[in-house]
Amino acid sequence: QVQLVESGGGLVQTGGSLRLSCAASGSIFSINAMGWYRRAPGKQRELVAAITSGGSTNYADSVKGRFTISRDNAKNTVFLQMNSLKPEDTAVYYCNADVSINLILSSVYWGQGTQVTVSS
């Protein structure tokens, strides 16, 4: 079994910052990529940022220049530093990981989600 445990969500004012963390644990052979998605009220889930084990990153246009994704491969942990937060960033943020549990089987896992609320 693989579990993703998130932390760092909360309530901040416009312009504030939060740092989200997600640690993967369990039967992990390797992790190819980890990322963050979010779902705002009334909207579909969207990709916020992703990072490969090699360090390549991808960001949604709406967060470029404000959010930074990073990872600690040794600890199977991914972070999302969120600066200059806007009310539009309010959403439930979900951690995601593409995990290989052995040489054959690979699967995508999701965290439980953490609420980020930005007040105006």
C-alpha cells in the first residue's frame, strides 16, 4: 500500500504565503513524478504544478512566478511554496504521485486533500 499525507493548508490573507508538504510512504520502489492539483468550488480539478524525480517542473499559467514546487527524493516528499496568494487560489489541494511499487507495477496515488483559503 502507498499513502500520501499532506500538511500545510490553512487560511491566509491576500498576498500571504503557505507551504504545502506531501510525504509518500508504504511499498515504494520508486517515484517517477509528484505533483499538486487543486479543485476550487464549482470547478474541475486542475494541475497546479508537477515535478519529476530528475527535477523537471511544470506549472499552470495561473501560478507561474508565484508558486514553486520542489522535492526531496530521499524522503519521498514534495513541497509547494505558495507566495502572493490570491482569492482565486482558494481550493482543496491534492497531492499526486506516480509510484512504482516494483519493477512491473506502477500506479497513480492521491492524497486526502488539504484546504487552502485566501481571504480578500
